[in-house]
Amino acid sequence: MDDFIQIAIRFMQNHFGDRAKGLVPVPAAGDWSKAYFFELDGHDMVVRFGAYINDFEKDRAMSKYGSDTLPIPRVVEVGETDTGFYAVSERVPGAPLEELSGPHIQLVLPRLLDVLYDLQQLDFTDTRGVGLWRPRGVGPSWGDELLSVAEPRERLKGWRERLDAWPLEARMFDAGVERLRRLVPRLPEYQGIVHNDLLNRNVLVDAGKITGIIDWGNAFYGDPLYDIALLVYWWSWYPEWKDIDLQEILDHHFNKHGGRPPQMDERLLCYLIHIGLDHVAYSAFRNRPEQMKRNAEQLLTYIQ
């Protein structure tokens, strides 16, 4: 039992009284919030506690678009605690995407790609004032936003200083930034929705069906191809998927929806470099040297 659960139990008792029962930690919850399963008025729910209300507001904004084809659980409440913020949402059945075996991922991945395609067909005008999302015509360009990966970040205070303690990885990082700097001028502007965290226990699958896409806290406006790049980047990190031809699945998906996107290779290369940079910085911030080194080595394959 984690140290925080007693605080969570007291909050739930004070806030919901006897309506809430059976608080248990969610296995392998994320770095930015603590999550718990519980029952509320007899319904299966999830409560999360974290320091950033914008993450929860993004979830609430996106939950308004939930449907059978876009399975986003409903967020029923967002509010403040004595130490931060909380969000209560409906619990949906299913196991995380990354726990699937090769044959199962081969079945489910095309369905996930179709969900991502359908996502871009919606009008998200109402979400543009939420959190970190970039409204049209406001804030940096798409290219500048990508290049900001090398800048100081509020959530990752001191990441660069920690990275500099590893000179080889710091040099790889700087080489990646320079390569990205040369590539981004070729990118047009994009205003799609990018989830940006699909392979972090945030896609739930039950009996071959996608039952939930959760945790939109990292989502941003930009090129929807970025989510595809994330799949490409992380694919080799899952040995059980090594015999699955990801490129074949992607080609079939693009052919079904009108062909390969324009400048696809250039765009993917930019995003693969950016993902590598982002995770070198994040791993340095979290003091995870093995992950930092592995991401730096993978980054190097994109810039050589």
C-alpha cells in the first residue's frame, strides 16, 4: 500500500461519504498522477490525484467527444484538494495495449489507427482554450514548438543540468537538436489532435475491442502523424511484437484512407528525432540513466 493512499481514503470519505467504497491503487500508474479504482454509488470509477489541473481538464474536455467509435471514458468531476487536484472518471474494462501478445496487437492495432483517423474528423473548437493546447494562430509555430524540446521546462526543472552530467548523451542530444533545427522549416503547420502518450497504459483493450483511450494530459495540437511516429519509435521496445510487420499495417491503413500522407518520410523523421530528444531529457530529469542511454542511442540512429 503506497504512502499516499491514506490521504486518498480520507479525501474520498470526506468528499463522497458512504457513496464511495473499495479504494485500491491502479497498477503501474503514471508519473504525473496517482490513480485508484473505487466504487461510487455502485458504479466502477477511477479517481486520480495530481499537481496539474490542466491534465484533468484536458480529460474532461475530450470526454465530451466519447462515443462507440471514440471510446473516451466520461469525466464526471474535477476539483481541488488540500494538496493538489483530483478527477473522477468512469472505469472501463480492458488491459493496456502494451500487454497484448503479438497476434493480439496485430488484430487491435488497425482498429486503433482507425480510431485515431476518426479523431481527426471531429471539430475540436471547444477544446482550444484548455490547458497547454495551442489555439489556431496563438503561440509558437509547429516547428518552434518541436524545437522547444531543448528549452527549460516548468515540469522538468533542472533536466539540462542532469543531462550534462552525462557528456556523451548530452552531445548526442545536442546533435539531435541541430538535425531537427535543419528539418523543421520544411514542415507545414498542423492543427490536429495528438494524444502523445498511447503506449503508456493509456489504450485499453477487451476481447479485441478498444474500450478506452485515457489520460489526455500530454495531448497537444499539432500533426496527427506524431502519434504514428510514437508507435514506430517504441515498437522495438516490446520484444513480443518483433514478428509483427508494423510497416505493413501502416501501409494498409494509409491505403484505406486515401494513400500515404504528403511528406510522410520527412515528417516521421522529424518526430522520431523529437521523441528521442524528449525522452532523453525526461529520463535525465527522472534520474533514469539506463533509459536515457537507450533513448540517446536510438536518437543517434535517426541523425547519422
